[in-house]
Amino acid sequence: MSALLSGGITFALGCYAVASVLVLVRLIRGPRAQDRVFALDLLYFHAMLVMLVLGIRHRSDMYFEAALLIALFSFVSSFAMAKFILRGEVIE
Amino acid sequence: MNQVPLWVEAAVAALLVSSGVFVLVSAVGFLRLPDFFLRMHPPAVAYTFGSWCVALAGVLYFSMIESRAVLHPWLIIIMLSVTVPMTTPLLARVALFRRRAAGAVDIPPPLTPPRGP
């Protein structure tokens, strides 16, 4: 792996880390519940991107399945929480 | 396991760097914009460009490593393009519903009139 690619990977991972910290600030500050749900969805998304980039870094396919699972859990949890805020229950 | 040519590594690095920049910009917008409805827009940049760049980098790199067309990172793009348009409008409806319930005046009225008893 050349220095170019490893530098790009490190830069991307650093960007994801900084972006996750910014989103975490929004998650803590709120102000309303929908902001927190959206911030949690974005944190899941950043974790999924980190998994994909680590898969490129270690030349492994296993990270891809973890990324797919994280995307699935992100959808289910955000949808369930939004539904709960909207209607008061998840499944009516 | 093949040796990857330099231009492929450069292309993958450029895709990863642009994905990182897109995600960072969207996170800054998500933190700084003042209202929830404004705040919903910057993550769309990350959801589209961020995931597309990373998935295309994965497709390019693994195809070059294994000397065959490795297309499974497209599943990430397909999955996000199905799920994100379901969660974000639902969250927008959540925000609208809660503001209506709180009695805000600067929001549009409901499209259908409320059902009476």
C-alpha cells in the first residue's frame, strides 16, 4: 500500500472522527428529541463509513458485512424511535 | 492478491478524501444551523456523496485486488437509497407534529382537516 492511499485513509478516518464529535455535540445539546434521533442516525452512518474504510485498509471483506448490519440497525432504530415519538407506540 | 497500480491507489485515495470532506462539511452544517428543518438538509450531502464515494472506492480497490468485478459495495448504496428516504421524512413529520402540538404559529396548516367527533 502506497503512502498516498494510507494517507487518504488516515485523512478520511480523521474526518469521520471529527464529524462524529460534532454530531455528538448536537446529540447532547438537543434541543428536542427529533434532533437527538437524527444525530444518532448520523452517528450510525459514520460508524458504517468507518467500517467500509477499514475494510479497504485491511483488504478484508468481513468489514463490509458489519457495515451492512450497521446500516440495517440504523434504519430500524431510527424508524422505531421516530414512530414512537410520533404515535406513542412503535407497533399499533 | 494482486499488486495495485499507483493510479488506482490515487483514485481510491481521492475518493476517500472527498468522502471525508463531504461528511465533515455536513456535520458542521448539522451542528451550526439554527432550526431542525434547516438542520435536516446537510446530512443529505453525507448520505449521498459520502456513501457513494466510499462504496465506489471499495468497488475499484477490491476489483483491482481480486482481478474480477467486485460489486457488493453497491449493496450499501442501494440499502441507503431505500432506507434514508423513509426515515428522514418521518423525522420531519415528527418535528411538524410536535410543533403543531406545542401550538407554534409559524408552521403550515395540516393538509386534511382534523376529523371531528
